Amino acid sequence: MKLEVLYFAWLRERIGHPRETVDTQAETVSALITELRAREDRYDLAFSDLDAVRVAVDQDLCDFDTPLAGAREVAFFPPMTGG
């Protein structure tokens, strides 16, 4: 399946671009992260500390075990802070 993957803040800086279309066989967000980490060192570095990464599937915040069936977009970003 093809997914639009978006990267925000320091994830975008480490990976080097804000978005990409990914052709994946991943069934969950966690499996997608595993595929991305295997691509290049910059992806591995970006996803090396998952406690510092949040994810949304089709603009809904979710967990890493969320299924990707039917998804169109996955976004990765650091935890949100308020003030």
C-alpha cells in the first residue's frame, strides 16, 4: 500500500524532508517504523527513541500498534507542549 508519511520538527530535520510517499507492506505503525529505520542511518537515528515520538494516522493521534489498513497518511512528530 502507498502511504503519505509526514515528518515534523526535529524528525524532519534528521530525515531531511517533510514528507514522502512510501510503498509499504507494514500492517501497523510499529512495522512501518521498522521498515523506515532499515532504510538509512538518518531514519534509524530519527526513530531511535520512540518515547520522544508521537504518531497520527489520518490525523488521529494513535499508538504504535495501530493498524494501517485503509490508512492514507501517517504523521510523526515530537510530543506536544503547551504554555
